Amino acid sequence: ATARGGRAGAALGSDPKALEALRADVPKAKGDRLLFLCKALARIKEPRAAGPLLDRGKLAPRGAPGSRYIPDVLAAIGDASVVPQLIAPLERCRFDYRFHIARALGILGGPEAEAALEDLAADLRKAHGVPVSVHGLDVRDREGVFAFGREVAARGPVPDVLINNAGLARGMSRIQEGEVDEWDEMIDTNVKGLLYGG
């Protein structure tokens, strides 16, 4: 039972019984269809989806449309055993794909993930001659953001420009069927997180 179109694939995410159909669709889905499958799988957070996603990610290490969201799904699933497979393509994939991998590594954590993020920072410093540092920070945590701001100000120099890329979209339901927890997560991240960091 393969879904018709990306939106149909996303709709399957509300029914965990449809996981087999989602997993079967991952190898052949392209573009928006893969994006919506990734969103559905992230919502389900089913560990058995990690294998097909990792296999698909290997086929497109240069960032084919939709595949760059695979690391985000793996982070949502929360299985840190995928960290070595996420690290492997870092050197050969394009920047936007590397960003999604770095984000997933930051969420999954652990020594291997931290070392990979530090290596990525070193590459950026070398390539562009700019200071780069790595910090884990949940922008929804007001006190954590304020403490980080004080640390940056004390260490200096204070950045002239802050690029806030902590954004997300939750919910695949109609507004009347929406989940308030998902709305709260989006507002806490996309609105409050931006204000706290400002």
C-alpha cells in the first residue's frame, strides 16, 4: 500500500500501523514525497525506520532532494547507535546536507558526535579563516540561552550578526484537528527562541 503523492505519505504518519507502507516507500520516494515521508516517520519515532532511512541516505550523500531531511528523522527517533553512519558522509556531502547531519549529531550527542562537530568547526575555520565554536543549546530554554549569552559576552568578541537557524514545523493535521503540544513546540522554538537569542 504505497501512498499516492507526498501528502498522502505524510498522512500515513498519523497511523503507526501504516509504518510498513512508509518504510517500503522510502527507497523509491523522491523530492517532496521523501520529505513528507520523513516528516511522518519523525512523528512516529519508530526505531525500525532507521535502517531504510540510513540505506537511502547512503544512496544520496550529496544531498538529493528530500534526502537531506533523513538525519532529522534519525535524530527524532533518538537512537544514538546511528551516529557513526551519520558521521561517515560528512566530508563528501554538500553544505546543506552537512547542516542537517550536524543538527542530528547535536541532538543525539555522545563523544563521537561531539568530535565530528569539532572537526566540522575546524574545517570551517580553516576554509574561511573565521572563529567557529560548537555549543549545544536548546533555544526553548530561556535560562540556558541567557547563560550562553553571558558566556559569549564575557569571552568576547560579541558577534555583530546572529543567524538563528533553530526552526521547525510540526503538525500535518487540519487546524481543527491540530495538537496543541505541537503548536507550543513551534512557538517556543520559532518565536520565543528567536526572541531569547536576540
